[in-house]
Amino acid sequence: MNPGVSSSDRAVVRRRRWMRTEGGHEMDEWENGMRAGEIAGARWRKATASDAVNDCVEVARLGENAFAVRNSRYPEGPALIYTRREWEAFVDGASKGEFNDMPV
């Protein structure tokens, strides 16, 4: 079990697969590396600082407890799936400048 997912989360991780449930019924299933275009209903967002040739990273919320990330230059390419806690930890670190020493 992924340490970033608690028993109260609705995202269930099994062999790197995330499954959203609603009222005890399975609704959607996502897997790391799956084609981003296969994630039904995903509404991809990118930063306003991205340029006209789509050089950026896009993110989509998947239900209440999962997020997908893709490369906007390859919108049908693979997506990485993160739990809510994993995504919150990343956003928190980025907002605190913890990655500012990485060359751009």
C-alpha cells in the first residue's frame, strides 16, 4: 500500500493503480504511465506562463483524491498519477521554493 494513501482516502492504490469509488461502486481506474488521452473526463490545466508551442506540464484532477500530470507537447503520451497527499506535498515544496536550485 502506498504510504501517501490513508484508509479514509477514496483513491485505492493497487499495484500502482488508482481506483476512484463512489458509494462503494468503482467508477474510474487510472494507472501510472497510461495514455493521458485515455483518462475520461480529464480537464487539463497549465500555467499561464506556458508558451504558445505548449512547452509546459499540465495537470488534471481525478476525482477527490488523485491527480494526473502530462507533458503538453505530447498530450496523448503517458500520464503520471499521484495521490492527493503526494500532490499536496509537491505543491507545498514548490511554493516554498524547495526546487529553486534546479537549473531551468
